[in-house]
Amino acid sequence: DGGVIEASVDGGPWYQITPDGGYPYLIRLRANPGPFPQGTPVFSGSHDWAEETIQLIDTVGTVQLRFRFGSDSGGPGEGWFVDDVLILGVEPDPSDASELPVRPAGVMLYQNRPNPFSAAGGATMIRFDLPARQKVRLEVLDVSGRLVRSLADAPYTPGSHVLRWDGSDARGERVGSGVYFYVLTTGKEEIGRQILIVQ
């Protein structure tokens, strides 16, 4: 008996992926063979919950994951249980970002989405991650460094946060087309990224 993790990229064929540290067991040939070929590395055995990590850093495209358990006909029993699956390193839809139940390792500022965007009735979302509760200042500046709009100046809890900018300045007037910058300041850290506005 054993279980594997498999992936499919862009609807392609399923293939086995290996967790960090590898699988702890290999399928052996027995009188009542299961669905996996002899020598297939698998999770197996009786043990309590275990945390496993897989890396998909070099994978490009839409990825589907599945957890496949295979058993021989040797006897009845429960298979395996999968719980608390967490996917990191992707840029989810900003409307979902605040739902991530993970505490980031450090301060991160992500590229706004969409970028470029139209200030004529459009808006863009700016996401940032905090490892701990701290005061945050998020400002939009023009190319000369002048303040266009302050989006945040308050303490924020640990986790992911998303703020919306509709392309207006502090007076509520739409800004013109061009390059702007947004700067996140937290304590001693200051991170900036570029925004492009088109009409």
C-alpha cells in the first residue's frame, strides 16, 4: 500500500512529484500486487500526521495536484488522509489574498495588478505581506518624488493585505497618464515599485 503526489501542467499527463527529502518507502513485489509498479517511491506505513513540502519553482503554467493512494488486496483498512494544503509563492487574485492563513517570513511588496491600468474608471490592487504587527505607510509618488496619494498610514496585523488605488490624487482628482511609484515603509524598511497609468 502507498500514496503519491502527482501533478499535471496545463491539462497534460499526470506525473509523480517528489517531496523534499523524498518518499520514505518503495513498492515491493508481493503476491497481491497493488496499482503501483515495483520500485515506485511512496508514502506508506502507519504513523501520525506528517508535514511534507514539495517545490514547483521551475514549473510554468496552470498546475493541478492530486494525491493518489493505491492498495493491494491484502485486507481492508483506511488509506491516508490529506489535510491543511497550503500553496505559497503564487500571486493569487487580490480579492483572495487576505484569506491566506500564513504568517510571511518577511516584509514583501508585490507588483500591482493590473499594471498598466486606466485611471478613467479603472483601479489597481496593491498587495503586501507583513511578518508581524507594525505600522505601515503606503504612498503613491510621481516621477519627481512628490506625494500623489497616501493609501495607508496605520498599524496592520501580520499576514497579507491588499489596498485599492483608483488613480486619484489626495483631492480625489484623476491623475494623468504616465509612470508613478508606490512605496511601502515599515519601520526601517522601504520598498518601492512602479505603476504605469494609461488613458
